[in-house]
Amino acid sequence: MKPVLNRAVALLIASLCVFASGGLSAQQPINASYFRQVEAQAAQRYDQFEERFREFIRVVDDSLALRRDAIGLFTALHAKLSGESHFTAANQRSLQANLERYRQNRADLEAILDAYSAYSSEDVIIEFPTAEPSSSEDIERFLGFDETALLINPADDLGRLMILEIKMWLAAKLLLFDNYVVVLVRYLKNSELRRQFDLVNVDPEGKRFLVSMTEELSDLDKYKRTVSMVRLVQEIQEYERSNPASELARDKDDAYLDALIEGSYAYHRIPVLTAMEREEIVGAIGRNEFHDDVINLTDAATYELSKFFGNAIGLYEERKGKLYGMPGEQQDRVTAKLQPLDILFEKTPFRLTDLFIPGHWGHVAIWVGDRDAIPELKRLGVWQELPRIEAEARSNFGYDGPSFQAAIESNHGVLEALRTGVELNTFARCINN
């Protein structure tokens, strides 16, 4: 591997870890006026929340796609380091583009954390549930230390707004933590990567992240506060399960946030992480050494995330689509009626994301054709153009898959844009993507 590529790859690895650090930074000082504004302008604040929630869905979608891309990236790096192939200029451009994507997504998630940081302040005491109207009260303590008591009644509008803001904060933080774990395990498990890319010495931001991660786990007060927020949300979810007819339990925004939170490895792991495990991770980070038990911990995280989010991309599905598992004879009847460049539309209401993103068709693809369509592709002049288009894709966009003509000859004739990029897939794969 060329030295310049070593630097580019190392910077990307450092960036992936820095991307996760936003959720681990020190809390901003509590601004008691925040809760007074929420009370005084509840209707307006709810409109602001809805606007931020729509943006949050986009950020989540990007974040979970980047998580899957990170897994693909480390798989590709491992293959190249293990084989005789070399990194190309296109690979380098792809790495640099991914670096910028991660930095932007990290900033977007940090903005969510900053917006609702008041709830996670150590100066806030939250009482849930309460029969009293939702409200906040500033309390003067001895020696001038002030606290804010927050009463949350899930049955009133203000209480539901507070709950949604709390859950969005926690969901953003858990996303950052989980993405860090998914990336870390890929880095830790490849000894060649660990030898070549020392995060502590490669990039100042990488070092800053490792310091912040150490502080988050070693600072008992910060750790306890994170645990308290997780347990608060668990109490809220228990209330929802006990009151399924309540307005909160039937709220679609709340359901989306619950699915994200429940699908997080950190959500289930943080409250039960022992002091010894935290010390082991802190020590490993400080020494830049990771033993088998730490690697096993991150392995378990990746497994859990994959179980909840489908190969760690996070596309929660209530069920498979109705077209999933379509018998081969039916597939043949459908494809026999298709002509090159036909557009395929599919409704995907079984995906949680599609419940919250406006639109009717959740999945669109183009039928290029299978091996039986090659004569028609030749007649149209498309077949002859494929080598030129493929060469451009390889040189300009980092494409390193099979040749386009070979893909069509093997019945990979559906062109679709997925989170991993534009791909040629089989019809069977397409109907449940």
C-alpha cells in the first residue's frame, strides 16, 4: 500500500471514530430558561419539534446507511490487505468522500444532542410519571447550587412533548455510541489494520475522541447520568405498555423513536456494564491495546445491532414484503413481460422509515434485462455501450464489481440505487430490497 493511501485510510478510520464522539462529549451547562420556554410556548415548541423530527429521520437514515458502509469498507480493506491487490486512486477518492459524509452526519447528530441537552444535565431532577400538570420549578439549594425539578405528566400535551424530546436526545446519543462500536470491532479484529494505523498517533481528532471516550466511561458521574436517562426512558416505555390506549402510546413519532432506541445495543448494555468491564475498556483505549474480552464485547454489539437492524443498516421491518419469496414460476411470468428500461415500482409499508417519509412508492428500480433480453439490448445499441459506461464507472466512481455484460448474462439485470450504491441485482433480490 502506498504511504499516501496509508494516510488517507488512517484518516478515514480516525474520522469514523471521531464521528461517534459527539454523543460522548461533556454536557453543556443547564439553561433553566429552556424549560420555561417549553411551558410558555408549548404549541410553538411542538411545531419546532415536528420540523426537527423530520430532519432527524433524514439524519438517522444517513447514519444507519453509513454504519453499513463502514462494515463494507472494512471488509474491502481486509480483502485488499490480505490479498495481492492494491488500492487505486478511485478507492482513495471514495475514502475521502466517505470521510466527509461521516463528519457531516456526526455534526447533525451533535446538533440534536445540543438542542435537548437540558434534559440530561446533572442539575435537573425528573419526576415521571406524575398526576400533576407537567411543569418545571427552579430549586435553590444550600451554598447557592441551583437545580430544576421537572414534572412530566404523559397525559398532557406538554408532558408528551418533553417525552418526545427526551427520546430524541437518547436516540441520537445511542446512534453515535452504536456506530462507534460497529466501526471499532472491525478495526480491532484486523491485526494488520491495528499495526498500520495507530489512531493515537495518526490524527489529532482521533486522539481527542479516545480521550473523550475514556472520560465518558471513567467519569462515574457522567456514566451514572447516562444510565439514569436510559432508565427514565425504560420507565416511560413501561408506562406505554401499561396504557396502550393512551395518546402517547399511539403517537407515530414516539413509535419511531422507540424502535430506534429498542434496536440499540448500547440501550440494553449500558445499564448492566460492570465497573470491571468499563475499566477494561478505558485501559484498552489508553494503551491502544484491545484484548479478546473487549473484542468479544464489541462482537456482541455488532451481533445485536444486526439482529435489530438487519445487517446493521437499521431498516427496521415489521415483516417481509408480500413479494418476498415469490415462487420462481411467478417471477418468470413477471420478467417475461418486462422490456429493457421498464421502471419497477414497489410499495414498502413494512419498513418503519417509510411510515414517516412522504411518498407512495418506497422502492424504485430499472429493468435492464436478463440474458434473454440481450438480443433486444443489442438492437437498441445498449449492449455495445456497456463496456464504455463500465470503464467510466471504474475510473471516475470507484466501481469494482463484475462487468456489466457479465452481470446481465448471469441474470443480474435490475438496476437499483441502494444505500451501498447503485447495483445490478437479480429480480428476486430486488423485490425485497
